[in-house]
Amino acid sequence: MDKKAKILCADDEDRNLLLLEGMLIPLGYEVILARDGEGALERVRETRPDVILLDVMMPKMGGFEVARQLKHNEDTRIIPIVMVTALRDVEDRVKAFEVGADDFLSKPVDQMELRARVQSLVKVKAYHDHMRDYQKELEADVAKRTEQLRRAFERIKTASLGTVHRLSRAAEFKDEDTGAHILRMSNYSATVARKMGLNEKTVESILYAAPMHDIGKIGTPDRILLKPGKLDSDEWEVMKQHTTNGGQILAGSAAGFIKLAEIVALTHHEKWDGSGYPNGLKDKKIPLVGQIVAIADVFDALTSKRPYKEPFSIEKSFDIIKESRESHFDPDVVDAFFAIEDEILAIKEKYKDEGESLLFQFAGNIS
């Protein structure tokens, strides 16, 4: 059975209310009565009528004020309001429209006119309700699909970054502690970048780009990578090629963090005084991301065991970096690094253990 439409009748005279009730109930409507303006607002809050028949002259609060309040409320503004009044001046009707009234009925009310107006406005209200509900359903569906897309994107991103992590490990596989090294230095890099005021999107891109800094080592012979002693000049020239090799491997990608990784691979061995490689870039000609990753990479290399060295102490490693300010490193990057010394040490402690679980810690940094 169809739900009965609710008609609120507000008038301070009982005979007018009885008259409206007697006309509307036989038409199949549920009639709600109010004897003043405040009562009308209370009934609207309680019942949400489909149409309101509102007398103009009422005690406590007049019909114009009731209409104004209802039309300024987002929850009630779509309820059609019919002003039922004996006032016939044009000014009164203009005022009624200004406060949001939808129609008029003149007293004494004609039954046929009442029936036509109410039926029409009930249909208008039903249409508005339908459109409102449809919009809510549409918004809910859009929100649901957006969340599904977000989750799908995160899964794809996690898989992609997991692949990046594994390929980065493959490039440095002959070194000891490579998995934890990648996690430490990428987090060092992101933390320094954040301290330097880079936006969060860039910080996140650096977190994902930094692990690929040495991906060019995949083309470096083991006899050079694993040599326990100092490299001779020819071997050193081969070793330096891992920067350009990395740039070539990463070149041409449409992904933002891969493009950033290309810059990192090419420039993380450039030095502030111009003595670095492969291009001997100097001070501000070195991309900032290259210097950020450089300090993170050097600090982790200093404090980690390698085939050619035992780990240095934290104190000695810090001293080496301080001494390299304005020679190896951008002084602003060094200052940012030491400004977050506690965070750097916390990252070192967090990622001290090698193991497969570290991969998932890396992927967990996505959110």
C-alpha cells in the first residue's frame, strides 16, 4: 500500500483547521495540525510533512517567519509551503515569495482549488525526495567505487614498489646487508627531504626513488664489487660507470618516481666541490635530491659492514659527514641531517635487521 502523504495545517483558529482537515482526509491524506508558528516548526521537526498549509497571521510566530526559517534550513527547504491567507495586497504576496513560499490559497478556501494545489505540490515533493534519494545513492556508489579504486591503486603501488625493492636488492646483492641498507637510506633520504621543507608528494617520491640509486651496479663485475682492497685506476673507472648505467636503465619512464630515480642514480656521487662523478657537477648544479640521497647513502655505508671495511662508529661517521660539509655535501643538507639526528638514529635502529619482513615494512610506508 502506498504511504499516505502528510499535510501540515497551521492556523490559530480551530474552525479553519477543522475545515482543512475535513477537506483533506477524504482525499487520502494524513493531516497534522498546529495552532501557532512555533508549533508548526515543532511538527515539521517531528514528522517531516510533504506539504505545509501555513496561515500568515498567527500568535508567537507569524507564517512569514515560519516559512523563512524552513526555507533557510537545508533539511526542510524542499517542503512546499502554501500560504493560506485573507491578505490580498500585492506587497503581502511579494513578501511571501521573498521568504520562500511556493503558492497561495485565499480564504475562504475553495475545496477544488485546495485539492488541485495540494495534489500538485505532493507530486513536486515526491519528485524532490526521489532526486534527493537518487543523489544520495549515487554519491554512496561513487564513494564506494572511489574507495575500491583507491585500494586497487594501493595494491598495484605496493606490488610495483615491492618489485623496485627486489630489483634494487638484486643490483647490490653482493654487498652485505643490502636489504636493510635500502630501507635505511631511503628512509634517511625521505626524512631529510621533509626537514628541508619539500612537500609530502616529493618526500614520498624520494622514499621510493632512493632504493634505485645503485641499480647500475647490476652491470658492474663481481671482481670489482667484491674486491676487499682499494680499486686501481682502471677498476675505479669501471665502478664509476654504475651511475650512468643506472641512468640508462631508468631512462624513459613515465612514472614520476622512476624519473626521480634516474636523477638520483646519475647524481648521488656528485660532490659539492665538483670533485665527484660522473659529470663533476658543483654546488647548486647538483640536483638537491642527489645530495639528499648522497648523505643518506654515505652515512649508511659508513656505519655498515662492507666487503672492503668494517662498520665505523656512529660518532666517527657523524664526524666524517661534518668534515665533508661544503666539500662532499651541500651545507644545507648537512644542517638538515644533523637537525634530525634523533630521527636518523631511530631509523637505523628500526631497520637494523635483514630479512624478508623488511620488504613489507617498505611497502607499508605507502600509506
